[in-house]
Amino acid sequence: LMSKVTFTNEQMSETLAWQDSKKASADESAVHFLTTYKTIWADWLSPEAKEKLAAVLK
């Protein structure tokens, strides 16, 4: 899985800035990343895993 994980510095910076401004936890920041960058993480997962995660994020 980790070999497929890629994102830009800008995406990470935005996520960390969001975390700081909201005083959010790591888990909350992960959810923010996943809901903001769906097109990024979708390629990291199998179709089954993608479907399960998308259902959880709704």
C-alpha cells in the first residue's frame, strides 16, 4: 500500500495548516485529507477498500 501513496507538498501543507487552525487531532486531519483529496487517495486502494472507505466518509 505505501508504495502507492503520493501527494504534493502543497497538499500536505494545506492539511497541516488546517490541522493547526482547527486544533484538530491526527485522526481529524486524516479525515479532512481523505474528504478533501478523494481523487488522490482513490488510486492507493483496491476497488473493494475504496468502496468501504468512501462509505465510511459519507
